[in-house]
Amino acid sequence: MTSEVVEQTAAALPLLTRGLRPFPAPPVRIVHLGLGAFHRSHQAWYTQHAGDAGEWGIAAFSGRRPDAADTLSAQDGLFTLVQRSGDGDAFELVGSIVEAVDGANLQRLKEMVASRQTSVITLTITEAAYALDGSGALESSPLGRLVLALGARREAGAAPVAIVSCDNLAHNGAVTRNAVLNLAGRFEGLPDWIGANVSFVSTSVDRITPKPTTADLGLVADACGYLDAAAVVTEPFRNWVLSGDFPAGRPRWEDAGAVFVDDIEPYENRKLWLLNGAHSILAYSGLFRGHRTVAEALSDPICRDAVEEFWDEAARHLPASLGIPEYRAALLERFGNGRIAHHLAQIAMDGTTKLRMRALPVLAAERAAGRPGDGAARMIAAWLAYLSTTDGFQDPLAADINTANALKGSKRTAALVALLDPDLAGDAGLVFRLDALRAGFATAFPADISALDHAGRQGSGP
Ligand code: CS2
């Protein structure tokens, strides 16, 4: 459906609001930063499905742009979640977000964070937003704004609160604590107050949620008979593992399937390496080889083989008790759901931040065990191949990538790898190996994959 058709539909259909579809509006006790599609398909869904959902409403603040907040605000926070499986769509109204606010509205953020009712602050601000060097105006970054709002909570004398990072970072609770304390150091006594009053919860989050398209909105209009410009399409699968304290209480998310554990690290690693790592391999190798979506890339044996090889490697460093073969099988099914058009370009963004989390730990573990770590190295090689074909990428280190990209041969490879880890860039053997692995992605789509080795070269045969 084109945007023109959507506009015509808009004229013909009523807008989704709580007036059109009466829906309970629970009191706000959760403040969320980063009002994107993933927040709507994940934390907002879990909160709606908690046994005590009636006590927990969300005030969600948008990120860089006000658009999502404006759209959702016009709908009183209400939106449709389309759960798309291989054989059909299920539509559900989600009403746990009761206030949607422009992220630039610092005054409202301060009020909401300072409120005695607020017990939980959740974050989906993207991985790259945690890498702050401590300089710059606090107003211009989500964590900076959070620190200003925590200052307001201290002044208001409100009770302890939990901050829950829902971004794909290893040790996201500790990473958030460090970043927040670092920024809070600008205010006398604030780090101590945070140390005594703020708990940082670590989580591993999972639900594949592509950026919604105009066609998705048209589908919701057709199926539901209202215009919902904030609808989100997601897969039926969802997972949430959490570890940490909630000093002022929390929704009973466990009723919706969330799991609370003491040691989150194995769960984080399983998700970040197996799901997100595979995503990065598919994104870079897939885009390089002319594919657009995850399902398309997975059907290319060169890309799929690279994923399996990386999984074999990563699995050696994950506890067998986590059911790795079953997890891998489920991932193949999820990635293969061709009805979810998960665009590789969306996953390809912020490569330097993501690869540090997805490829480097497995590479380091393999090398420590005396093996080359080709599976993890191939993920980096795919990124190198992808960067040779485009300058239209988004990355926090985009300027450095462009400088490195202008170099040739192994100098280029080393300069790009240095952006991930300077020590690795000094390893001439690894740089040489990365160039060889990169060449493997250029092999034409093979008619008979059994004739190829992992690098996509014709095998010499028995
Ligand atoms: C993806 C994730 O964009 C990406 O980097 O790997 O957003 C992924 O879809 C989610 O983590 C799934 O839970």
C-alpha cells in the first residue's frame, strides 16, 4: 500500500483511540526511554500480559525524533500488535503505554522519573548509545537525559528505583551503571545517591521486530477497520531473561513467560552469539551477495554455511544445559519465516558496536583454546566485504570507517579491524586470514553446495 493509499484510507477510517476502542489505562509506574517498534512488541506486550497489568502503565519517551511519540499520542498510546507466524496473522490491541512523549521534552521526563509512583525505568536506546565518553551536553543523549531526570528524583526525595536495560549488550546492567555513574559525576553527590538508590537490572531480550512498513499499516486498516499508524508486526516467539533487584516492585512479567535468574551471562551469550551473531553474518554476507531479507540470505548456502560454522564454534563456549541444538533449530525456523520481511539493512547498522559483542568474544575464546576462530573471523570478513560495496551505512564510527575504507588491501583490512579491536589489527596472520575469508563470499551462488568448503571454494575432492 502506498502512502497515498494510506492517506485515502485515513480519510475513510476512524483513527484508533481509547475512545474508539475503550481500553483500561493503568497508572504510570514504568518510564521507558526509546519508543521504537521493539519496545512495543516486547516490554509493552509483557507488561500487558503480566497478572497485575492493571497496576502498571508505561510513559514512553521517543528517541532521536518525536515522530513515534506524536503518532502514538494521537492514539492515546494504543496500538495493534500483529503476531505473524508462518501461516497467518493474529491481531492484538496493546494498551500498556498510556503516555507517549517526545524524547526532547526533558521537563516531562524529569517529572515522570521524579514521581513517587515510578518504580521501574526501562531502556531501548540502541547499543551505540551506551558508548559515551562523558563529554557533550547531557540533554543530547538518552543516558544524559536519564541522569538529569535521576537528579530530579533525588531532589524529590523519591524512593529507590530499578533501571532495566533492554538493549543487546553483554552485561547491560553493569554497562548502564558505569555509563550513568560516569555522567552523574558532573553533579555533586549524585553518584553516591545513585549507588544507594538505583538498582541496575541485566536482561536478555528477544523478539524479531522489523521496522513497520506502510504495507503493514494498510493490512491493519483492512483487518481491523481503523487507522493505526503505530501498528507493529512481530514474530510469535518472545523471550525475556532478567537478573537483578527491583527495590520498588515490578509487574509480574513472569506470568507472561519472563524468566528471572541469578546468573544471566550464559543466556546473554546464547542470545547475542547465536541469534544476533547469525543476524550479523546474514546481514553483511547477504547484502554483499545481493539479498534483502534474513529469509532470503538464509536460503543462500554460502551465507547459511557461514552461520552454521559460527554456531558450531560458539556452541563450544556455551553450557550444554541451555539446549543449544534445540535453540539452533528454533532459530532456523524463526529466520526462515519468509512472511516476516526482516530487512538486512536494518541489522547491518552500527556494525562496529555490534561486532564487538557478537564476533569478538567467540574469536577470543577460540584463539585462547588454540584454534583460529574462522567462524567468528568470517563474520568480520563479511562486514569487510559489505563495506567494500557501500558508503551508505550507519555507524557511530562512520567517519573512521570511511577513512579506513579509502585504503587498499591489507592496510584497509587492518584499519577497519582496528576500529573493532586495535590489538587484533596488529596480528598480521589474522589480517591475512580475514582477506582470504572475505574472498569466499564473492563465490557465485553454488548449484551444488556439497562441492564447496566453508570458504565457498571448490573442494579438491577425495
Ligand atoms: C538484530 C536484532 O538489528 C539487529 O542487530 O540482530 O535487533 C534482533 O532482531 C533482535 O535482537 C531479536 O530479538
